[in-house]
Amino acid sequence: MLALPSQGAAEGLLTGTITSAAGAPIEGVVVSAQVAGQPITTSVYTGADGAYFFPSMDSNQYKVWAQAIGLERAEAAADLKSETLRLDFKMTETTDIIRQLSGYQVVDALPEDTTAHRRGKALFQKNCTYCHQTSTALRDRFDQHGWETIVSVMLNGFSPKNNKPLSAQQQELANYLTEMRGPGPSPMKPQVFRPDGEATLPVVYEYDVEYDGGGYSAHNGSDWRFGPASSAGGTGSMHDSAIDFDGNLWFTSTRGSTARTVARVDAKTGETKSFGVPLRDGTMARSHGIFPGSDGRIYFNASPKIAFLGGTLGIIDPEAQVVESIEAPAGVSGWLGIDGQDNIWAASGTMQEGGALRFNPKTREFTVYKSPTAGLTYGIAGDREGNGWWMGVNDDIIVRGDGKTGAVTEIKLPEKPLTEYLKAGDLAADETFGHPGLGGDQSPRRPYADLNGNHLWIPNFFGNTLLRIDTGTNDLKYFPLPYAAMNPYEAMVDSQHRVWVTFQNSDEMGRFDPDTEKWTMYSYPTKGMAQRHNHMLEKDGILQFASASGASHRVGRMVMRSAAEVQALRNQVR
């Protein structure tokens, strides 16, 4: 049985069927339920017959709503008692779906029929998806002056670094955005995307997280009529999340605080509890990366100034809930992983000089590794033999640290095309659209090694590919993603060797089957997630994934259900 939130009250089953105005069943509709005043939202998806089945939930008064791309939102109230409650919805179609789309789905709607359109699409994709999704950028319409102002502000005020290539094309981008989302008719052709098949089986628990000063996000992306969640008002401080062995969620905080370096969300109650690593000035260290060890303890970086650089190794025992901060021979950076020998690997170094640390939880000893040429270390993982692998994100370099000899070697990734849809002649010979923020042309991000096999899996953020490296031979193989501009971020591998990938420019997680080379897309109910981290917990036959969204200030658990488990619920409510 699934370990699901419950506070011990009498439990009931909520079910129903979603149909169109004509009475046809609709697959892939997300149905969400929440008790007023509580921070937990539970969501499930309709199957091919339009039926949905919630797991057992506490008897209470619920607000229930149904949403899907291409359909108007439907709402109702449910008085759930210790019995089965059937709640059906009839949903009507809508053609105004831009605000319902995920980031890559918005890019998919942009035309590619002319050189100007392909150039504008690439300019937009490469320069407007680093901090948020493209769905956030195109949520609203603006006139020419409005788009010129927005591009100017982003270029000169908020861009992660001075993007000189974009400066030369600033007016071109503003003109393009005015054509796509200005006051006049748009050539965009948005398509309907909905989960189907296996992707309709999970149950998703999302938790609105309280700020360390109190209160919750006013626009968390749960109501698709208002488009993607907004990070305005300070909600962007949440970065990574992880699930402990009891199913509770932990997340990092990238901004200065007097109370919070990391925090824990109780999976049953939704209560948020902050934990801090004190600094000399009375504030708490910031954090970026977090990862549970095989010993059940939670490991994270605790940095004094820049959330992802120059910190200590933080450790929390979830049972005792006591925080420990360990000084390392070199600064601990904001990316962590584990190898098959139970060692914790952490990124280290500076923006210019990359490196890694291996921490043995038993002996509490560190081993220092330095990258030969690669600069900033971004993601890191350990393989089953105890070797470390880390990413030279700005240099398109993969670095390997030998766990036995300490030798460090590098693999330079071959050049890859800028985008999938640009054609020969679209760019001048000396022209580049550049990349704001961190990253080379491929920008390898957060890898994960199959601890039951010989492969390391690497999402290439700007390259928009999934890369596999044979950890024994160093052979490389690239796999394409289902769509352009998905911005893959972090990989995890389950016991069946399937690869699960988060996409920063989406509200989905993808499952890649290496045997069939096929993707299955699993949707989250929140719009504008821009998820980076991906943590998987596979325990007692239950597979679940953590989510974190700074824009919505939410964490979540996607719990995988089998077709047999859903059928058992179906039989129960007959």
C-alpha cells in the first residue's frame, strides 16, 4: 500500500468521471482536492475512460477542481465522509490556451516558416529561459513599447551576466515578441498537450510552503487561468528538494535569513520547520544543493554569501532533527550526489577553477579532487565503483575522479548544433546568440549514475539532449528529447535502469526507457514550476519523486501507482 498523507481521521474515497460537453470521456485531466486552510493539495489524472480515483483521504470538506489544456476549469465542493463520493464534471473546450501551456509547449507553438521567425524563436529561447520558463515570458501581451522596455530591463538589469551577443539583436527580439504576443493577430499555433497511458497513473501531493517570515505565495500556479506561478514578492528562494526515508520533504533556501538554511515539510500535516547553520553576523547560511545519504541523513551545502559556493557540509539526522556543519579542506558547493560505496560527493572550487570533494560518512574524511582545466563545477554524481563525475558547465567538459587512485581526467564534449530548428544560412558566419547565465553550448548539468549498471546519464541544458557515458569505456551516446527548448536539468535512474529527467522549461518530468529509446511525460499540476532538482526515493516497492518550485514556493511528491493499484480502487468503488 502507498504511504500517503493522513491525519488519522475516518477516510473516504473520491472518484468520478470527466466528460466533454458532448458526453465523451476525456483522458489526462488533472483533478485536485484541497481542504480549505490546509497547505496540502492532492491531485490525480483521468484515464482513457475519463474516470479518476483518489487514494483514501481524510473525511472533510474539500474544494475540488479539474483542469486540462484546451478546457475551461471546472470546480465543485465535496463533503467526503467514510464512504465513496462520486463527483462528475462536464468540461467545455477553449481555444485560449497560451496561459495553460508549459514552457517548451509555448516554444512549440512559435512558427518556423521563415528565416526571421526561426531567428526570433532561437533568440527568445536562448535568452529568455534561464531563470524562468518561456511560458512566464509570454503569459501576457504587450505592445511594441512594452516589449522593448522588457527586453531592455532584462538585458541591463536582471540578466545573470552581461550578454553582449544579445545587445546587438535587442531590437530584433523586441520586434519578434511584439509579433508573437502583441496586441495584433499572432502567428502562434498552440497545440493541446495532455498526459495519457501510464502518465495518468500517479498521485501528486503538493505542499504550499510557508515563508520563513510567515505567509504563503499569493499566486502558486495552481489556477491555470492566471498562468504560470510568479516569483514576485520573494518566492524564488527555494531551490532543491529531497525526500527522506519517512516520506517527508526537505528543501534548500538560497536567500539570507535569520532562521532558515534548509527546511522540512511534514508529509502528513504540511507543516514547515526551518533549520539553520548560524553565521557570525547572526544570520543563517544559505543553501543550494541537498541529497539524502544511504544512512538516511540529509546532506547539503551551507554557504555564507553565494548560495552555491564556498560553504561547509551540512548534515541533518531526520529523526533527531539536529543540524551539524562540517568544515571541508575546500569549500563545499551547491551540488551533491552519492556513489555505490555510500560516499557523498560534493562540488567544490570556484567560478574559475572546478573541483570536487568525496566525503566518507563512516570515517568522516574528505578527499579533494581538482579539475585539470574545467572551471565551475555544476552537477556531480558517483558511480557504483566509487568514482566521481562532475560537470564543467561553462566548458562542456565532463570530469572523472578515480575513487581509488585519485587521478582526475576530463572528457571534452564534441560540438553540437545550437538548436534543432535553425537552418543553414539563418545565422551569419560570425554570429552567435550566446547564452545568458551559466553554460557552454551544451551546458551539461546534473548527472546521475546507474548504481546497478555502467552508465552515467547527463542532461545537456542548452544542447537539449540526454547524454549517456559508459563509465568503463567513456563511450558517449546522445539521445534527442521529445521537443525543442525543454532545458533538461537533472537525471535519476531507478532499479529498472529507466532514466527520469526534470526539465527547467516545463511543468513535467520525463521518463526515458533506454531499451526502447522512448519518452513518457509525467505532468505536475502546478504551472510555471521551472524545476531544477530531481530526487527519487525507491523504497518498499514505492517509487516517488520530489519537486521544488521557487516560483510557486511549493514542494511536492509524485507517487507512482501501477495500473493494478488504480484498478483496485476502481473495484472498491463499484
